[in-house]
Amino acid sequence: MNLTKKVVVISGAGSGIGKATSLLCAKKGAKLAISDIDNDRLQETVALIKKQGAEVHSQILDVSDWDAWQRYSEAVIQHFGQVDVVLNNAGVTLGSFSIEEVSIEQFKWVMDINFWGMVYGTKAFLTHLKSRPEAAVANISSILGLGAISDQGPYCSSKFGIRGFTESLRMEAMIDFPHVNILSIHPGGIQTNIARDANWGDKEISQEEQDKMAKEFEKTFINTADYAATTIVDALEKKKQRLLIGNDAKRMWRVINWFPVSYTKKLYNSLIKGIDVEKLPKKI
């Protein structure tokens, strides 16, 4: 797929992967329809896109609101007359909560944004995408949509859900609309604000402790948002159907395939005890 003059819709474009991918698509000659819940961040991205001379439509969007998605899709199609690529990128996470202690409200908040936001973003544009000569839906799951870790149950659940939805849609596309490519994206640790922006709710933990935990978690963020954007755009151009971003994601996928049940113990050793997964024994 040549992105020149294609209309690319990207949610969560105010920072991180969404921002970097928006800018790279603009550089490739695409037209951008971008959204974010944070208007200040969104307008920063808009300004950078305009500096590149690309056409851009922007709107504040709560991705957990289906009615808002319907209005947004109508506005985008009316503005550009077409949509060719939808990248469902917007996502959030909580602080560290066990399944027992996380509240239903917190769990629902993550699922509404991460999972339902992706479902809504796909369904809002899918019928239109099917009418285009070639098109793509790209949904950002995670390394934690390949394997789960403790104390991130809501996030893992949402990202596994994205993977399942996307792979199901991919099979439907193969049967009924093969000209629409369906891409499942699994980034490893990417240098974004997601850990800093984590929602701790009413959990009794000081800001200093939150910052310390975020800093520790960010040590695993080995890839930049620009690198992620480069691999995503390359995958769209080559019509790939699955993308693992970073050696950490590729390594985790290998371990999960080798040890589909006992990978949890291996990840525990790697994450908690600081042992390199690649150096673990092949039997457990």
C-alpha cells in the first residue's frame, strides 16, 4: 500500500506511538485524521503535521463513547470524502493492582478505552473501508497481548481481547473482503508516557512511590516511539498481518511458543528476579 494521498485515521495521536506514526504518515504523503482526549497534546501534533505541509483533520475524542465515534467517522468521511487506513492506537493502563484488589470500576475503565475503543474505531469505519480499492485496519495490542504478567490483569485482558478481535476480523476479511488488510500490532517496551500516566485511583501510594515504580517499569522500554512508527508504517506498506515491535516482543513470543503454560514462571524469573529470559534453561 502506497500511503501517498491515502487518508489515515489515528486515535491517541497526541503522544507516543500515535503522534510518531501520524508524523511519519504525513511525511509519506498521507492525509491525517487524528484524535485524542487531550486537546493540548493533540494540537501539538496538528502543528507538526502542518509544518510538513500535510492536510490534517483533528478532533477531541473519547474513544470509549460509541456515539462519539459514529459522529467522528461521519465528520472525517465528510471532510476527506474517503478513509483508507484506521489505526486504533489509544490506550491506558492502571498502576500495579492484583486481580483481587482492582475495582470493577477501574477494570471497566481500562476495557472501555483499550478494548471497546478499538472495537468502536473499527466498526465506525469498516463498512466504508470495504468500499475502497485497498484499505487497512491496524489495531495496537501489546507484548502483553501475547503473554500476561501479574498485577496488570485489566491491561492484559484488554490487549488479549484486541488480539482476538483482530485475528477474528482477519479471517472474515480473507473470506469476504480480502482487499482490506488486517494488522495486529504487538509493541514491546516503547518509550511513551503510558507508565507515567497510569491511573492509581484511590490506592494509597505516594507520588514519590508512583514515580519510582514508573521509572523502574520504564527501564524495560527499550524502543522509541519513532522506531515503533517506522515499523508500523513499513507493515502497512507491505500489507503485513502481524507485527512484533522490538526484540523483547519477539523474545517473549518465542518463550510463549516454547513454554505455553510454564512461561509464567519464566517471566516471573525474568521480571521479578532480573534473570534474562534468553539465558533460562529450555526445561522448567
